[in-house]
Amino acid sequence: MKAFWKAAGFPLALLALNVFFTKELFTLEYSQYMGSIEAAFISISRYMLENWRDLTWFPLWYGGIPFQNSYPPLLHAIVAVIAGTFRISPALAHHAVTACMYCAGPVSLYFLALRLSGSRWYAFWAAWTYSIFSPSYFLMASVRSGMGGQVGPRRLQALVCFGEGPHITSIALLPVALLALDVAMAKRRPFWYVLAAVSMTLVVLSNWLGAVALAIGVYAYLLARTGKDGAWRIWVTAAAVAMLAYALACSWIPPSTIRDIRYNAQYVGPFHRIYGTLPLYAAAGVLATTLIKYCMQRFRVSEVLQFFILFAILISAIPLAAEWVHVLVVPQPERYHLEMDLAICLLGAFGVRALVDRFLTDVRSGARLDNRSLTVAARKPGESARLSGGRARLWGARARLPAALAALILALSYYPARLDRRYARRMLKPIDIFQTIEYKTGHWFGSHLDGQRVLAVGTISFWLNAFMDTPQFGGGFDQGRVNRVLDRVQYQIYSADGAGDKAAEIAMLWFRAYGVQAIAAGGATSKEMYKPLKRPEVFAAALPEVWREGGDAIYRVPQRTASLAHVVRQRDLVRDLPENGLDVQETRAFVQALEDPNSPSADFRWTSRHAAEIHAALRPDDLLSVQASYHPGWHALVNGASRRVFGDGLGQLVIEPNCDGQCRVQLVYDGGVEMLTARIVSWTVLAGCLVWIAASRRRRPAQ
């Protein structure tokens, strides 16, 4: 029993502390923070729960995107499994799972610190500090402002108020991945290599920011260990483990998804020039850390402390450069302050340890004591024993110091812990979701539009697919869009910049071009939080109102047909990518063709989440324009024969039926050659890993 408490006492204490802070979150279904992006994550989890056999195409956002573009899937998959197993709502399951991840973060940090340092006390001190204090509060004015100037758990605020569940999950798994890598480097067995790769995969499949933090952490770890003979081997081994990790994950993050995320990340803020300067900043970081490594090597700093220093410097440079000198190293740099908090708490605890060890070392006190004992002991028998006893007491004090420091930290953290708990209580309050404008609007869409595409804005867009399967012009993760026209069109609709008295006409053209059948447009008194429409009165004047509650309304967009498929001629297509949302010359001609009453109609019906069927009477030179995002993974069969599918200037797909008379078109998305290759690679590598582990275990007894 004593051995159990020695091993489990500190982790259980850390777990209990974090559960104390978050206990209401485990049973919270809908939070008071309707502006949180967690709504989009709950939507993905609900979709996975209801469509777990068909996770290829995601038709609800942005005119459709590959499912892997919706977000890295790990957290949402866990939430869907929990919701299905315990028969609870995805919202409740999301909060329960993210609460667990939040509480697991300091525990995983403790085990990483323990593994690297061998000190339970200092590992506990680092994790306890991380649980209670947020260094970013003191280093970043934006964090202080975001917390209302009140001391509290920033990590919990990011989770509850901003919906950073996937980010919190990746931070909880980051120490596990680094720990597994260290074990693999020490044991050099197939099982541990595969475990390290799987741990890395889990971080990457949680959150894109976590993937960047993992890369930085691995680089800091490898650089800290560089300097010995054969150090190049650890770099080669780590590269092989990283390649293995990507091979396992590539069916969820194929190269096309990485390209889409990279491209769209430029446009979620003022980051459009960031990839031009990123190589320069990366080179500067490598040069600076190499110089710091050289200095630490000269001063004989331990490898463990070197890692903590390098990791803290590299990860802190991202948010602090943006905060202090307005240098943007990567997109959304301020969000890395959560990883910075973790790194600084590690460095703080083990920096103190290094100072204490230096102060109490025998290099100064022990050497003088030994010299004196040699001379005095010769003249005074018994004196040598007394001095040896003094030295033993010194060593005993040194051994007890970590416990004393930990006790001091516990005492000093009592008041901050009370503040954290008070702050958490204020945040963790439920809401009656049925009384919110988000639910009422979504319910109306779901009840009256039968799966037709709509434009929902702000928090209504966030929450719409948490309740209903209503497709949206927008969505919950702009970085995942495959249609690169949508950002400029959305900007024009929201802002009406430069449109003057033609704002309504231009917006109507875009609505009809993309098959938007209705819009939710609130005015100044809307209950929706963000109110992104700058001129909502434009829609009130131009469109028929079909529902209203206070300052919130839904307007119908009159169109000839609600079908997503339209018969057009080659000359009607938009060929060139619009330069901006005001560039509507070709789009106007395209919409006129869609609204032509003499044009044949085309019946469009989804047969699954990734397949549709179209019926139309066509002429040989007719084309079918389908208001869904084009992707190379789409294929079409017309009356059983394969036909060409391509994208137009609006980013929507077009089919060349080459058909005369009644035509039946089967449209299927399978991801194309890329996804087939990714699935083959992923499953083959997984099977190879299992065989590798089994073979190594069979050979071991014979060695």
C-alpha cells in the first residue's frame, strides 16, 4: 500500500485539484457562452454519431467539404462514442470528455517531468503550479484583458468561454507523446517506437496547433540531447518515428487537407503574408537555439534543464512576439499562450531545482569540510566524526528541501486556488437552450426548408448543425474550405463594401449562384452575439420575411427551383475566378441561365452523405451545374457510363453528361486516388507495425 501511494499520491492529488475546479463541467449540457466555437465541434460529433458508417463527404458546411477537412477528428470521435454508449446528447458528452482532458493535462505533465528528471517532488511542483497559475496572465496584456483583469485559470476559460476543447486535448496529450518518445529512445524496441508514433498521431489528430507545438517540443528534446557521440542517431530515429506517425494518420490528414488548411489559415486574420516570413523566423529560431545550446553545453547544464529551457523559449516566442512587438510568426500566434503556460511552469520548477542544487552542492561546502576534517581529526579524536555528522545533516536538509518547497507552494497556492474556483463557478453555468435564438432559428430552418441550403451568421451558424442537418453556405471551420471563392463572396455579403445601392442585387446574385434558399439576418437588436452583417436592412427591403422574433428574422430567397442541379450551356458557366465579391459580370449571366423558365429542370436527390442522383431531360451539348464544392474525388456515371466532372470559376462542380433524352446521373464522392492511397498506406503501416511487434517478441527469448 505504501508503494501504491508513493506512485499514485501525487497524480491523484493533481487530478483531485483539477476536478475540484471543473466539477460542474462534467454534467453541463449547454453553457451560457453561446459565442463559443464549441458549437461547431458538437456539430461534428453529432454528425459522426449519426453517420459513423459514412465519413467521407461533409455536405453541411461550405457547399460541402471532405470530412477530414471539417476538423482533426480525435476529440469528436471520442465524444460521439461516449454519447452513443451512454445515450446522452453530444453537447453533454462533449463537456464531460473535455473536462476529463482538462484534468488529465497536469497529470500527463507530471509524468513527463518525472520521467525526464526522476524527481517526484519537482514534477509535482511543476504540475501543481500549472494547475493553478497562468503565466500568460502576467506576460500578456491581451490575456489579462480577456479575463477581465481577474486572476483565474486561463486554461479553463479557454475551454469554457472560447470552446478550445480540441486544443486542450492536444495539450493534455503533448506530454504523453514526448514521454513516449523518450522511452522509445531509451528502450529501442519496436513496441515503444510504435507507441511513440501512435502518441504523436493522437496529438496531431486532436488539433493543428497541437501539431505545431509537438514539432517544437520534439525539436527542443532532440537538440537538448545533441552533443554526445552518436547523437545523429536520435535525429534519424525521431524522423523515422515521425514518418511512421504520419503514415498512421494520413487517411485523416492527407496532403490535400494540409494544403487547404495552410491556404485558408492566411485568411482567418491578418496572416496573408505570413508564409513569406515564416522561413526567416524559423531559421532565426534554429540559429538562436543552437547558440543557446552551445552556451548551456559550455556551462554544463543538464540535458533535462536544457530541454525545458529550449522548449520554453521556442514556444513562448510565438505568442510573446505577437503580443510585445507585433511580429506574427505563424497564423493565430496568440493561441499558443496555453502551451507557453505549460512550458514556463516546467522551466520554473526545474530552474529552481537547478539553483537549489547549485547552492547546496558539495563543491563549495563539502570540499572545505573535508579539508578541515583531515587536519582537525589528527589532533582531536572524535572531531572528524562530528564534522562527518554535520555533512550528513547537510545532505539530509538537501534531500528534504524539495518536500519543503512543495509544502511552501501548497501553502502559497491556497488563495490563488480559491480565486480559481470562484472564477470557475462564475463560468460554469447552464442555459436553457430552447429559449435561445440559435435554437429557435435552427429549429425553423429544420422544420420548413427540408435540407435546403441557408445562410446563417455568427452564433446561429455555429449552432445550427448541433441541432439540425440543414446545409449552410458557411460553417464552423473556415480553414477547411475547399472552395476558394467563398471567402471573398462571404466578405461581400457580410460587409456590402463598395456595393452602394446595388448591395441587395449583388447579394441576391451570390445567393442564387450558390443555391442559398433562405438567410437569417438580425438587426441591431438581434440576440445573436456577433452581428456580422453590416447592412441587414438591405435584406429586409429586398426579400420576403418568413419568420421573426424581435430583432431576428429569416428571409426567403426567391428562386426558380430549390434543386442543387441545373441544366446549363457551356457559354453560361463562370470560367474565371472572381477577383472579389463585386466581380459579378459572369455570375450575373450564370444566374440568368439558372432562372431561365425555358431551361429544362433537373431533379437532385442525395442518396447518401457522399452520393447523389440527378434526373433530367438533356440535349447532347447540355451540361449539369451542381451547387456543391468541386473536389477531384467526385465521379459521375450517366446512364451507367463514366463522364467528366470538373470545377467552374465559382468552385462548384460541373458534369459533362454527353446524353440525349432522359438521363440518370449518379454522382459519387470517394476521395479519389489520394484518399485510396492514404487508406492503403495507413492500414498497411498499421498491420506492419503489429507484425513488427509480434515478430520482435517472438525473437526475444532466443536472444
